[in-house]
Amino acid sequence: MMEQMVAVVTGGTRGIGLGIAKTLVKQGASVAVTYKEDDAAARKAKDQMENLIDEKQEVLLLKGDAGDPEAVKEHHREVHDKLGSVNVLVNNAGIMFKKSFEELTISDWDNTIRINLSSAFYWSAQVIPGMKNQKYGRIVNIASVAARGPSVLGPHYAASKAGLLGLTKFAARDLGSFGITVNAIAPAFIEDAGIFAEWSDEQRASLKDKVLVPQIGNVEDVVRAFEYLLYSPFVTGVTLDVNGGVFMI
Ligand SMILES: NC(=O)c1ccc[n+]([C@@H]2O[C@H](COP(=O)([O-])OP(=O)(O)OC[C@H]3O[C@@H](n4cnc5c(N)ncnc54)[C@H](OP(=O)(O)O)[C@@H]3O)[C@@H](O)[C@H]2O)c1
């Protein structure tokens, strides 16, 4: 269990991030979630998490861009001062949009790499010294099936998510001796998160043809993979594919 533990989930006010933040709260951790702009979703997320905490836990909302190193530094300082040293980091914040090579601008590319990939480096660099001191840490990077093969969204998204897998493996190798595990989850077709949450039932039903099992995924499927990594000290440097069999290696 996670009593006395402190967790940070970037992009934790909706979708996969909120699912993971809620499970961390249920396990007894104090949890800080970051978000970029949707204050209404953030308030709703905080209410949901506060309904699950006991008097020893706290929930913190941090508004700002996970792809801005100064904002991350500031957020980390706040978490450290208010909750303590971070034991669990979930690099989940991400943006997803579809563009071809021809349509993609330099700013589309830079923003995607910054928010989806560099944010994980910025946050990891902040929390690793404290994790090393404590000889314990869990870092989970939320990648995508797009890291594993040709992406349907475009080169920017595929590159950002493949980069996360490289970061995961290098960090796992470097940090294992300190009791810190670093792993990734590569989801696909999570019906109640991100772009799919806005799709009609009919549109979502069309995704079923792409997977091997009778249903597409939901946030709980990703949460179960996360819980496995959280409680598995002998598992590091891996990517768990949560994708209904759409990609296999
Ligand atoms: N849904 C899927 O099927 C799927 C599949 C594969 C991978 N993923 C990955 O899973 C992760 C979560 O996706 P999701 O589907 O749960 O997304 P989502 O429902 O769109 O939620 C995204 C979260 O990230 C936050 N966010 C966005 N940009 C941010 C920034 N620059 N700084 C800080 N926070 C930011 C959002 O806050 P605001 O609303 O305030 O901006 C929100 O809390 C992403 O990395 C995504 O690439 C999702």
C-alpha cells in the first residue's frame, strides 16, 4: 500500500491520468496532479479525489505547462514543500492531434515533443535525487502504441512516444541500483480518454474491428497495468502494451 507516499501525475485531471491518480489516492498516497488549462475538469477531479482520501492524505492541483521546465521546477518545489519528497511519478500529460508530414508545422512538431517527451525528462530530473536518497521510486511513462509502429496520428506523435521508450530504458538502467524502477505503458484505443471520449458510440464501435478481442480498452485497463508496475520491484525497463492485441512484439 502507498500510505505516507507522495505521487505526481502529470495531466491528471481527465482520462488515463485521472484514473491513475484516483487509484493512487485509494492506495493511501497523497497525490499532486498537474493540468494545463481546463479549470472545470480540474475542480471536478479534485472533488472526486477528495471523496476518497482520509485525514492523513492530501490532494494538490497544479496548473501549468508540463512542457515548460520552469513551470515544472516551480510545481516540484510546491509538491516538495506541501507533500514531501516524491516517491511515484507518472509522466502522462500529452497532446494528440492528427497531421501528415505536409501539414505539420515546426511549431506543431516542437510543441508535441516538448509536451509529450521533454516533460517526462523535466519531471524525472526533479524527482530522481529525492528517490535516490530514499532508495525507492516508481516512474511510469505513458507512451502509446504509436511508439511501436507507424502512427495513425503522424510523425510528431510517433516520435514523441518512441522517445519516451528510449528515456524509459536508459533511466531504468541508470536507476535500478537505487531501488527505482522505470517503466512505460503503451495504450491504444482507450474509449473513455482523450480524443476517443468525444467520439460517438458508433465511431467507437468501428474501432472494435482493429483489435483481436471483442472490446476496445478503457481507463481501468491502463490503471490495472499501472498497479502491476507500482507493486513490481523486479520489473524495470519494460513497456506494457495495453492495446487489445493490435501490436505485438
Ligand atoms: N486515449 C487513448 O486512447 C490513448 C492512447 C495511447 C496513448 N495515450 C496517452 O495517454 C496519455 C493521457 O491521454 P488521455 O487520453 O487520458 O488524454 P486526455 O483525456 O486528453 O487528458 C489529457 C490530460 O493532460 C493534460 N495536459 C494536456 N496538455 C498539458 C500540458 N502541456 N501540461 C500539463 N498538462 C497537460 C490535460 O489537462 P488540460 O485539459 O487542462 O489541458 C488533461 O489533464 C497521453 O500521453 C496520451 O498520448 C492515450
